[in-house]
Amino acid sequence: MFLKKIKNLLKRKFPLIANKLIFFRDNNRIIKYFVAKKLINFNKKIHGKYIIHNVSNSSNEIFLSYSLRPKFSKDTFKNTTFSHNNKDTAIILQGPVASYEKFVIETTKIYSKIFPDTLIVLSTWRDEASLDLIKFTKSLKNFHLILNEKPFTEHNINLQILSTFNALSYIKDKNIRYSLKTRTDCRIYNPYSIFFLKSLLSTYKIRNNEKIFHRILSSSIDTRIHRVYGLSDICLFSDTDNLINYFINKTYEDSLKEMKIDISNPIINETAVINEIFLCSRFLINMDYEINWTLEDWWKKCKEIFCIFDANSIDMFWYKYYWMYEQRFVKNYTSKFNQSLQFSDWLNIFNNNTEIYKKYPQEKWYLVNGLLEQKNQF
């Protein structure tokens, strides 16, 4: 409780320092090393929920399975050659490279194997890119490095907007039709992922819509059923033009003004207009869609505009937070429902089977001493 009070005080009085400390916590190599070596705690509470509980780490009361992936390119797809036809697609690696440099380098090596004709764009920060990283990227084919000047901002969402928009602008200038937006802490291992995502676009077409030609696809990782406009921004796939509109280069502050939302209290109908909620709602408003900040409208937009695919369909690894608990969002056996909106849930929504989800309340926020806090309802 004491540490939480200190954390909240820093966020309220010194947001830039708080952001620096959070970045250090999430990205420090030493911390990552010890977390990786630590034994998994079966009873750990993650994002407010237990996966399972009341068992010991040596318990024979659970089924324990493993998901093994090689860290290094040299251990993937040996003596295997892929020949694809995905020149119309680019993959974006967006975000920081501090403490992720080796991970990013191995990711690009793997992508060069499994997506040989696909443009890879790394959009990161000039003050984080080492000379070794720059030298390495110059040796790659179908690769472009963007070194952005990091803006001075209290809101991390502004960093994502800038780095993603600059990558998408470059891709558009190259007349590349599709973009797969990912992050520097993510890696895809399935060589046929792009074909799969294109198949989703062609199978679930948007009909009679003059504003958007294709859906925007998002992964199940951190897309929420009961979070209004809670479309995850971690991994998105669509037309490049669609994603440019999604990450239009306007700051969080300026965008809230245009949306007529008070930045000191950005809560509408108990939903905080922050992070992925902000990006999704801003896109809908900018594309002239009516929104009313309800779960029913969020599900309606999922049915009409978006599509959710399961992260394991593209064998996606997210190297952040409790990464060793891979099913932390999509599996739990201790509460009435999962937080994540998976493809099976999306298909239920697509076919108007939403009654099963109406039994549970939407995620809600409130303002405490100038800070946004989420009500623990789960």
C-alpha cells in the first residue's frame, strides 16, 4: 500500500519521472534476467485475476504444458526456404530498442527468413539506437530504419502515434497496400501469418461501407470484451491507408480537444479515454462514425468494422510484463469470464450472440486525486 501511494504521488506530481521509472522497470536487462530465471508461481495474480489458485508449485492437481520457441534465428527453420508473394505488405516494428536490441535483431533475422519479400520497417528513437544496430540494419535487404526524435511528453501514447505514423507514411510512399503494425517487444513465428490475415480480410468483408474498404484486424492480446472501444494496439493489420487514419499524427492533447474531452478528467460513461481506447474512439470519430460509449456499441463496431484474431494463430510472442504466463489474458479458471476478446468471442458477436456477455459489467474507471484508477470488478 505504501509503495502504491509513492507511485501515485510520482504519477500525479512528476509524470515524466514516473514514466522513466516505469520504462526502467519494464525494460531493464537485469530485471528481465532475474524474472526469466524465477520459477513460475502457479498462484500468481496477474492483471487483477488468478489463472488458477490454491495449489502448490509441486501440485499434481494441474496439467502443466509448455510453449517453446527459439530465441535466435540460427535455431529457426534450418535448411528451409520460404518463397512468398507478399510484396504488397510491410511489417512495422515500432517502439523502444533500449534493452530490446538483441531481441529486435534476432526478430529481423527471423523475418528475413519467413517473410523474404516483405518490407520490414523499424521505427524507433535516435537516442536509443546503437551504432551496432544501425550497422546491422544497413546489411539487410527489404529493410528500412527510421530514427525518430523523441518528443518531450507526459503521455506515452504520443510516442506510439509519432513512431507508427512515420513508419506508415514511409510505407505509403512506397505504394505498399497492406501494413502489419507490431512492436519491438513482439515477435511472430508463423511463416504464413500474412496469408492468414489477408484471408480474414477477404472472408469477413465490410459491405456497403464507403468509409473503410477493409476491416482493421487486431490480436486477442489485450483486446477486451468488456472494455468499451478496447481494441488492442499491439498488433494491427489492414490497408496502409486505414492504419494511417488510425494513427493520424495528432497528439493526445490536441486530439482530446477536438473530441471535446477534458484532459484533466477524460472519462465518458465510466470509460477512461486513454491508450488503446483513445486510439480506437478517435479513429471512429474521425471516420464520422457515431459512438455512444456503451458495450453494445463497442460490440457493434467489432461486428461491422473490426475483427479479432487469436495471437496463437500467428504464433505471436509478447516479451513484456508476465511473458512467461503466455495465456494470462485468454485463460483463467477462477472467475466467470476471461478479459480477452478472442476470435471465438468475436465470431459470437459477429453472429449477434451477445447475450452471454451482457451478464457481466463493463470495465469502469474513476478519478482519485487527479489519477485514473480502474474499478476492480473481476
